Amino acid sequence: MSTKFGVKIPSTGEVIQIARRWNGQIEFTNPLAELLKDKTKVIAMNNSPQGVYTIKDLKDGQSNN
């Protein structure tokens, strides 16, 4: 099962996909995501967050793979 993660753009309210978890692997789908601050909140777009709530959680998940 995969989960897509996004960030909300404050001026428009739009949620932009920035990463996904697939088969236990986390990858950024938008290279700009790496520039966001670690405390930036992320939104699970199509599944439950499963412990991922910030950019730092995504980065930490990448280093475990």
C-alpha cells in the first residue's frame, strides 16, 4: 500500500504532493521538498499518516531505507 504526502499552500489552500511511501521506501516526488524546514507539516493525501507528520519524518524515513 502506498501513501502520498503533500504540503498545503497557504495562499491557495491547494495541497501539492511532495513525497510518497511505497513498499516501505520513502521518496520525494518534488525536489523542492528537500528545501522545506524540518518542522513543515505534511498531509497524508490518500491514506493515514502512519507516523509521518513533518518533513523531518520523511527525511528520517529515507535514511532508514
